[in-house]
Amino acid sequence: VQTFRPGQTTQVFPCQLSASNPLVAAFGGTDCSPGSPGEAVFPRGLVVPGDKGISNGLTQTYFRAFAPRIGLAWSPNWRDGFLAKLTGGPDKTSIRAGWGLFYNPIEQLVLEQFSAEPPFGGSYASPTPPLFNTPFETQDGTITPNPFHGVLNPPRGQAVDWSRFRPILLYGQFQPDMRTQYSAQYNLTIQRQFLNDLMVQIGYVGTQGHRLLATHDLNYSSPQTCLDINQVLGDGTCSPFSEDMQFDIPAGAIPAGFTFHLPYGSVPTIVGPNANPVTLVGLRPYSSPFCEPTTGAGCPPDGVPVFTSIFAEDTIANSSYNSFQAMVEKRFSRGLTFQAAYTWSKSFDNASSFESLLNPLCFRCSRSLSLFDARHRLVFNYEWLLPVPRREGWRGKLINGWTLSGITTFQSGFPVRITSNDDTELMNSFDFEMPGEPDLIGKFRQLNPRGPGHLAFDPSVFASPALGTIGNSARTLCCGPGIDNFDVSLMKDSALTERTRLQFRVEFFNAVNHAQFMSPDGNTTDGGDFGRVKQARDSREVQLALKLIF
């Protein structure tokens, strides 16, 4: 495993170019360690366990996970008066409340993001997947260096040709001071027994998530630098997905009085006219760690930056869930049992999973409805022993013992994740998704996906934002198609002997066989598919089973 610490140099894997590397001639030797002519390709900041201050866990151990819990249960014992009528008398009502803090460790899937990355392997990320007939040409025609060059688990202390991994993409790294994620959970419920077999419960249930795991790019590109390049060299010189390219600005090209912003180097800006040429190899803060744009010293001579995106997994997200919950339950009697449960809730967060990519300029700006938010949900399950007259003989074996059961579900739709993969924001951060969002120029309006084009919402209310900006649309908008599903089962039990019985059952999933649509396409760069529903839940399925029980 590896991680990123700005400015720190790894002592575990020194840098040495392979003899066949074309850069040997440019540097006059194979040494590419800091301080040598070849330092331009050294990944300063990429460190591994064993380097100074880097533990095997890559981050500090958190010792302050204090997790108190408190609970209360009370059954009123009023025997007369209004309160007795309200609560049903002794032992008919229970009031419960609880609150607690709960901590959550880092999931194994997160840790697997760190494996097989330089120097232990290569990684690749692009909105345009690579083609292998002309390695390594992407679908947009861009040629990239071999992203998979590497030796799995090289011996510690062995020199590594770090230049072969460029541009290095780090899919995961832990911050040195990362704290444990936790949630505060609370509830208040009132349970009332009305009949011997009938119970009603209402409650308020909530969760506040703190320091939740989310992803953000430490090395997103500088939109302002890209816009400045276009101002100096002409529109279109720097365009979306060109942030990992080399740009050369001739001496005197920056107009007098114009402030040109630099993404790295000894000075943050240059005010024109520039006396010397300006060299930029990548437009990210850590694109080329040793590159000095004002002189060209330490810049990779082949125009390939050292780093591209550096995605950090950090406990920086939060969530809020609050709900009203009601339930009616009838215990089995007179051949019938059922339960009906209703939830009215709302859930907010700025990252619904660790794969959610936060707006790197403003983490709080990503706060919106959770991807799993379901405003209304009603579930009814039942089991009914059919009241047929008891018969003896073969007639009894045919008509006795039939049971009808099922689960009926009604739920409002999930929010739609609105994204834009066209890099209009000029940050070129592509992990599981990009941080870009479009402008919302009208009211979000749901449509019936059974209509023309199978559109679930009106896509015309979205527009591309200005170059170099993130749009004003919320991360998620409510909502996609809902769920109304009927699962039904018919079962027959037949006694064969005192200890043996035969059970036949037929089960209908989505018994009424109507279309239940999945969430629509929320990616504005998908052209005509944007806003369309392209998938549906399962159609009706019938399952038959015969079981011998002994």
C-alpha cells in the first residue's frame, strides 16, 4: 500500500531510470532521485509504510471512540380517568426511548482501493476507456503511457523507474489525521395494545452521521489557469480533459497588466508581460512536483506530468435522517395474521457512500437528498388460512390446508443523481464519477416514463454551465419512478402420516405484472439518454415448489 504526503520523499523505493528509458539521454544518466538532473520525474509526496511517519495503517490510531448509550422503557399503570382510557389501562401501553453513539470501521472494500498502485502496479482512470489494439489509445484518440507497468511487491530498497508510471493516479489514500466515522442514533416509540391480538406502534426515529467516509481529489486541476491559457494563447488551447498536457507560453505572450495564475511553482501569479517563457507540465497543484514554471527547471522534458488525480478517502461527510414510523400488527388468530408498516422520512448527506466524489471546492455544497432517500414507504404483509369447510377423505386432502400470503410494497421513488462528465468545470477529476454538475435553468418536473421517449423528467431544464465553473444544480433531485409491487403466495399443507407432510406452494413475484421502472439516466453527457429510463425491475415470475417434510 501507499499514500500521499505533500513534500515528503520516499526512502524505501529510490528512483533509477531503466537503461532503455529514452529519458536517460535527456538527463545524462539514470539517476532520478531528488537533487539529480532526473528529479523531474520523481513522485515527491508518494510514500509507503516504513517512510518517516508512515505507519502500516497509513493513518493515526483513533483512541477516543467513546460510545455511550442510554435507554428508557415505561409502561403507564393508570387504572381510571382520562389517562387510563388513553393508555388502555395497566400493561396496555409501552413508551420507549433511546440514544447512542455508534462507531464504524473502514470497510474492506475501501482498503482494496489502495492495492496494486505504484510502485506495486499501475492504475488508469479516464471517462474514455482504453483500447488495446493500439496501446494505450483511448476512445477519444489520446495516446497515454503504459499505465500497467510495474512489478508486484518489489523488494524494499530496490530502485524503481518511477517515470514509467506517469501520470500516476492514486485511487485511494488516507489523511494522516483521519478520525473514526460515527453516528448518533435516537428513537422514541409508543406501543399500544388494543385487542388481545392487535397492537399499534408509532415512533420517531433518526440518525445523525458524522465524519463519514467520502472521496475528494487532492490534485484537481486549476480552472483559472486553463482559462488564463485561453486568454493568452487563444480560445480552445486549453479545453476539457487537457489538464494533464504541457503548455508553453512564449516570452512576452502575457499581455501587459494581465495576471496569469500558476497552479504550482515559487510564485502564485505572473503579471504580464512575462520576460521569460512559462512552462507548465500539467495544471494540477502536484502535477510536476519539481517543476518551476518561470524557468522550466525540473519540468518533465517529455511533457508527461508526474501525477494526475490523487483521490483521498477521508472522514469528511455527514448525514441526517429523520422519520415518522407507524406499524399495525395482528398476531395469528382465527386463521389470520398481518402487519402494516409505514415510514415517512427524509435523508440528507453530501456523500451517500465512500464512492461519492465531493465538490473539491466546497464539501458542503454537495449536500442534498441521499441517493437512498425514500420519502414514503408502506409495506403490508399477511398470511391467511383460507376458511374453507373441513372435509374428510380425498375431498379434505384436496381443499383443506390452503394458505394465502403475500407482501405488498408501495414506495416513492429515489432521488436522481445529476452528473456531468464533460469536464466543463476544468478539473478533470474522474473516479467513480466527476464533480461536475449542470445548471438548472427551470423547475425540475417529473414525467411518466411510459410516455414518448421513456423520459422520467424534463431534460430541457438543464444546461451546460460556463467553462471553468460547476453548475448550480443540486447533487440529487427528487425523484425517480416509485415502487408498487405485489408478491403473492398460495400454499397447501397435506398430512401424509403423523410425522410426514407434503407442502405445495406457488409464488407470484410482481403478481400483477406491471412495469416498475428503475431510476433514469442522470448524466447530461449521455445525449438522448439523459432523463430516460433504460431499465425496469423484474417482470412477473412464477415459482412452484413441492416439499416433503418429515
